[in-house]
Amino acid sequence: MLKIAVIGLGDISSIHLSAIQANSKAKLVAVCDIDESRKEMAPGVSFYRDYQEMLEKQALDCVHICLPHYLHYPVTKACVEKGIHVFQEKPLALNAEEGLELVKLEEDNQKVKICVSFQNRLNETVEKLQNIIDSNEFGKVIGIKGIVTWARPKSYYDEKPWRGKLDLAGGGVMINQSIHTLDLMQLFGGEIATIRGTIEQLLDYGIETEDTAAANILFANGAKGFFFATIANGNNSSVELQIVFENQKFTIKDNILTMLDENGQKVEVEKDTKLDGSKFYYGASHIKLIDTFYTCILENSQDYIHVKDALPSLQMIDAIVQSSKSKQEIRFDDIPFSGYRKGYRNLGDM
């Protein structure tokens, strides 16, 4: 049985804790958080306030990292260097440049596995749509649309100020709320040729990060993509992903995949499993991905979401930011950019 620990007991950790405790392959033996009051989230297991102390004292097979973005790289590195497998929450890193450091870490430590939590890839609707793309039944993909219109109050940033700081969060709505959508767009569309994008602050929150972003994406296969994300909406609307083929159109919305019948009416093709008692956008596929990763550890197999798989979404974010700053189209081959974030403090200058 795998001995598991969780570092970081914030909002998303409850999903991880319940998945670990329900998994017959694993046993939760330790948790770590700087806030000692959170030890009650995992009664009966060892609690630490210092993750380095935990790594020294506990014999661990895998650590789940559920920390603020700026801690993903250093804590993952500390675990890997001790030979401990890592299940890391998204995003991979603060930006693509730091993401490349994790790619190198993975390459240099091939006996240690790092799985990045892009669990939406395992949603039933996504898996079905990927199979449809692979089948070529409806011709080639000619268009991909990803829309995220959510709401976040100012208190969201006041309660956890790191979310609004560039050096701690790496960005705003793109890296926090819509990185899964960007990941799926590149998964469906394949290699990206160019991106032209813009980022904005529509809300007067006094934060450094963007609350709204939009981009036109040209894929290497000729397909065109459109991405839009904001937290300035009045509520959390369902994410919408749409794939237009030469001979059909498929849409994922409200966790349901639909297509058009001969009369142009929507018909259901697939539906996602939902997780009771959690935020609707978390979905149920954390459980699936965590179990898959545990199996890969036990069987020494490779069928999980690697660091290199998670890098393109960060490259997309970096390209959109750079395009917004330069007001030019960005060739995807030219990223990551080095040092551009030094001037990325006042979005009004872009």
C-alpha cells in the first residue's frame, strides 16, 4: 500500500483527501500546512507545519502538492530529489520558463514520477470527443472554441492576497480559472502555430493579475481557435468547449457533450460523472486520475499526465501576455520568453 502525504490544506485539498482515503491502493500518513487549525481536516494522521521536516521524518511513496502556484516548483523539486513521487495540482509552474525547469527535473529523475492534475482530460465527455477526433469520422477539425465566464468577488483576493500578485500566482484568470480550458484546446487542436491575444482588468480590485483574457489561436494543422475567459461575469457559468469539424459540430457545456442531428437539433452524446458536495467545476475526475497515477507507481507504467504534457498551457498563457504587451501576433516556437515579466506590473500600459 502506498504511503501518501498532502502538502497544503487549502480549498482543493478536500478533493485530494477524500480521494486518497477512498483508495484501496493508498494510505494517508501525513499532512502539512502552515495553519495548524487545518490539522482537523485529516484527523489521525501526522501533522507538520514544515514540509521539509515532513519529508525528512516520514517514509513516503507519493506527495500531493496543493499549494499556491509559486510553491509548486520548489516543493516538487524537494520531493523528487528525495525520490518521492509527486501528484501536483495545476498549474505546472508560474510560467513556461519555470515549467521548463520542471521538464528538466523530470528528465533528470526518470525513476520518480510527477503527475500534473489536468484531471479534466479524463472527463467522459472529453475522452469521447478525443475518440471522435481520432476517428476522423466527421472530417478534420477546423475550429475550436473555449469560453470561461466566471465570477470572483474582491474578497476572493483579500482572503488570499497571493492570488492577485504576479510573482506568487503567475497570472490571473488564465492560470487560475481557465488553464484547464487552454489545456484541452491544445489537446484537441494539436501543435500551435501562432497566438494573438489581449489581457485586461475590467474589475477595479487593485490587483496585479488579469481578470479577463481573449485570444485568436492558429493551429499548425490550419484549425482556428478562439479563447475567452473572465471572472467579471455575474455568476459562474458553465465552461463551453466547442469543436467544429468539416461535417459536424460538437459542444461540451454543462458537463454534457452534444452534436447536431439531421434537423440541426442538439442531441446528447455523452455526460460527465459529477462529484456530489463539491464545486461543480471540480468535476469527478480527480478520483480517476489519482487512482490511475497510483497504479502507474505500483506497476511502474507511464500512462499519466507528465510534466511535458502540462507545459503547453503555460506557453499559451505566456504567448497571450506577450502578444498583449507587444500588440503583435506571437509565433509559438518563440516561447518561452525570458524576463518579460519584469515589466508586467501595470496592465494599463499594455
